[in-house]
Amino acid sequence: MLLTRHHTFTRPIILGLTIVLLPACQLVKVKENNIHQAIRSKSENILTHDQLSAETTSLLKLLSLTPQQCTAEFETCLQRLNTQTDIAADERYAALSELYLAQALELSKQHNCTHAQPHSENNHCLEQSLDAFDQSLRYSYVYLFKMQESPSTRVFDQRQMHVRTFYNVALSRLITTAYRTQPFHQVPAQLNVQQRQYIVNLEHYPELKSKTIDRVQSSYNLNFSGFYQVNRQDGLGAEFVVVTEADPVHKNDFILDPISFYQYQTNPNIHPARYLSVTAAAQPLKPESSIEDVLNGKAIFEIELFNPYTQKYVDIHQQKYILTANYSVPFAYWLAENKLGSTGYLTLLDKTERLRMPHVYMLEPYQPNKKVIVLIHGLASSPETWVNLTNNILGDKVLRENFQVWQVFYSTNMPIVESRYQIHALLKQAFAQVQPNSRSASDAVLIGHSMGGVISRLLISEHDISEQVIPLLNYEQYTRLQQYPVIKERFQFHPDLPIGRAIFIAAPHRGSELSDRWYMELVKKMVKLPITFFNQVDIQLNGSSSTKGMVQSGPDDLSPKSRFMALTSNIMPVSTVPYHSIIGNHSQTNDIHDMSDGIVPYSSSHLEQAVSEKIIKGNHSVHEEAETLLELRRLLRLHLEQTQAQ
């Protein structure tokens, strides 16, 4: 009876304690994270947030290890992972690829690595990081291509996406680190990492064989301001930039007759691409190599180098995989290193020796199967003005695969007739170097902005104003003309370049009244023509405007009252070359009599016979507007359709 009463008394107490204590013993709780946190936790890895991925961290927990312990006792951590045969092989290989990459990146931060001189042989820090990049690459390769499940069956697997990136970065850093430890000025036949060999295959990028290398730079961690977007293709392979040796510095004096002067030699002002986008992929030289041989280094690896402009896929185990590609970085690198923006202003004041003569820069290795786009900038400008247009072309798959870009850089202080003559001669020499009867040899597209648009119009015109010019020459100029008939060619326009279409953007074909305003008169007084140009045409430096004859500066020529405009404003392109106008409207009206882009009025840009005319809300820099970029895409695609149909 006593027991029964005691049991009855304690039952509620036990029940109450059970209710209170049960939640404290529960190990699993459900909490709803926001979508941002949920996605971030799945995508984080050593490359994105400087911490190991959730999958690798979970695997270490199974072995009673933390990421910190693994970093501190790296070899012990590796041994524990490699001896745990009850862990699925693919999980183990994926984790090891990330751990080796983490170790390599950590080593790369050390002072001995970051401050190592180029081509630092016997640098222990660099050798250690190189070894770790090699191991990460090999474990990544095994996970991606040696497991029972093929990459195609795991295409949406988050871990495979991580490991693909580990493979790409490890290979990129392996190549760039090897360049720092093993001096080479041309692409070597092989690279050595400890006792492991990598054979370098240039079959898909033969142009690299003859290039002298200045430096090799991974483009994964390059960031450039001033770009709306970086145009790249995610895929398999390491992306990096090979910067080739700079052109020898030539004396850049003014040359009166460049066609004759360079008749038996290459014009040094024609510049092949120097900043080359390269994609690399690595796999065993013998595809049948075992997993053990791949991991212990007995399997010799082959590194294939690809030109991403021409190669889209890499073959691994008889399967095609899309290659990684970065199309923006060579162009951005070129602009950033050469500081072309400031040079454009300096040439107007004759403060630089680099631009006595115009230059043409090819932005990618020459491709005979692509048509050419020639870009000519405007007053006090440079190729930097085309940054958004060029990057936009590179971002359009159809345009990228069918066009290559040539940028003209010229001194805008020169008389416009002289700039037209010199650019014509330069482009004639450049097109003479292309493969005959190829797509690149015909139907090029000429695009000019502002003063560049005026020059472009005269490049596709057939007209001779030399007889009209003679009465305007002063005595010295007339005497010089008699001595050197080539001077007369400045005033004879022939459309003999392989131009199939032209686009004029904000072009002052009939001049700009802004050129005559008082503050522009002050600017024009600061503009100087090169001494070497004066020496050639024999002009008095201190001559008044009445004695200068036909020799005025580029800004002077843009005045509607200039002799240049009086002689050329009515010269129209030949009928065989279709041309288009893009005009900015910065005014508050749509009345064509009052419209202007702030510098050039509509009446000066309008051409009656243009195939199309697009008026876009914007100022004189209308070529940078998104609507202009879309219109240019349309016109370039139209050009492809019409020229392919012929």
C-alpha cells in the first residue's frame, strides 16, 4: 500500500521532468535559412571564401579532424584520409584535390613566394607550392575522369563544379609558378615538377612556337575597371595571358612616302597581337594510365595549349568538353599597360614622340577566316575610346567567330588630309599581309568616330581635289609639291582598300562650330605640329594663317570655315560601299534643324545617301551608349548576312 501511494506521487514528477529534459537531449533541429545563406553554404569552397567546402569539412569531421588541424598537420591529415578505405573514393579524391589546393595557396602567400624574383630557381617555397598545385591537379583529374560515373552523369553536381574549378586553377597556377622557377623565353617542350614530367603540346596554338615570351600571367585573379562586363566562357581548362616580347623601339620620324619607304620591309607600325589569351588542359599522355600512376606521378601528363578564339573543345577520353575562355583580358591588359588614353591628349599637343606616324594594332592573332573591323578614333582620343564597343563585339558569339578587330591609333594634331593619307597607306600595307582570297582579304567594316568618321568617309571616296588645292598653297608648299609629286597624292582620294561597309558615328562631315569658339581658339593655339612634319613640307613655323596655305592642325580643319571643309565636305563615298550614320542627340528637341550632340550638329553628321541613319539620345560620346552598341551589332550581323549571300 505504501509503495503504491509513493509510485502514484512520483509519476507526475517524472513525467514533468521528461517533458522538460527531452528537448535538451535532441540533437537535430530544423531551422529555415534564407535562400541567400542556403545557396552560399553550398557554393563556398577554398577559392571563393578562403575556407574549405562543406563536403570536405564534413569528411574531415568523420575522421575527428578540423580544417585548422589539417592545415597545421598537413601530412598527418593526408595520411588519415588516404588510409580510410571505407570512405567513398570519389569523396576522398575530391577532398584531397581541395586540401592540396588550399595548401598551395597558403604557401603562395608566404614572403619567400610573394617576393621571389622572376625565374627564381631553387626557391624552396615556390617548389613546395608547385608540388601542391601538381597534386591538386592530379587528384582533380582522377575525380573528374577516372571514376565510374562520367562527368556527364554528374553535370549538375555541385561538388563536380567545385572540383572542375580546382582543376582549372591548379593547372593555371602550376604553369605560372613553373614560369617563375624554370626560366624560359619560348614555350618549352616540357615542364618538370619534382620528378614528374609535363609535355607541352602546341598543336592547337602553333603561333606560340615562334613567340618570345615576356611573361605569363594567370587571368583568374585579374580584375579590370572600366569594363561593363568580362566576356568569358566557363568550361574545362586554365585561362591565362601570355605577354610576348615588346616590339623594338623604332625611330618614329615623319615619313613623307611610307609606301615607297617600306616597299622592301615590313612597316613596324603594324602590330600583331602581343597579349594572347591562352587556355590549357592537362591529361595523362597515355589515357590508359592507372589511378595509382596518375597520383604517384609515374604517369607523364600532357599540357595542351589552345587559342580560345579558334578552339572550342578539348578531347579527354574520347569525349568533348567545352574549354574555358577569357576574351576580354588581352584587350584590357593591352589598354591598361600602354596607357593609351592619356597618350591621345598628349599627341594633340605634340608631347609624345610615339605617334609621328599612325599605328594599327591587331587585338588577336591574325585569323584568315575572319573579316576585319577597322576602328578609327576621333580628336584627342585613342583606341581606349572603343573599349565598350570592342568588348561588346567580343561578347557576341556570332561576331567574335566572324570578325577580328584592328585599332588605328594616330596623332590628331596633324592636318586631316595628312592623317587620311597616312592611315590609307598603313592599312594598304596591313591588308597586303593578309592571306589572299581569304575572308580577311575582303569586305572589311570601317567604323569611325568624330574626326575618325571624317577620315573614314574620305577613305571610301573617289575624288581628286589637287587642282583646287594648288591656288591655296603658299610659295614654299608649291615649291615642295614640284620637287615631290607624292605630296599631290594627299589630295587624291581612291577607295582601293578592301572595305565592304562603313559606319560613321558622331562625324562632323561639315565641321563643328565649336571649333571656332573663343575657348577652342585658345586650345588650338596650344596644338603643335611635329617639327619633322614641318621639315618635310617646308612650312614657316611662325607663318600667319594666311601663309600656312593648306597646312593647318586637325582641330583647325574641323572648323566649318576651314579650307579643308570647303574642299571636302561635299565629297561622298562611292556607291559600291554601303554606309550608315549613327548620330547623337543631346538637345531637348527632335527638330533636325536644332539637334546636336553638344559638339556636332545633326546637319553636319547627316549624309543623304546613307543606307540607314540612327539618332540616339546621347552626347558626342554616343559610341559608348548601349543603344549604339545594339545598333552596331545589328549592322555587323547584317554585313555578315549580305556578304555571305554574295
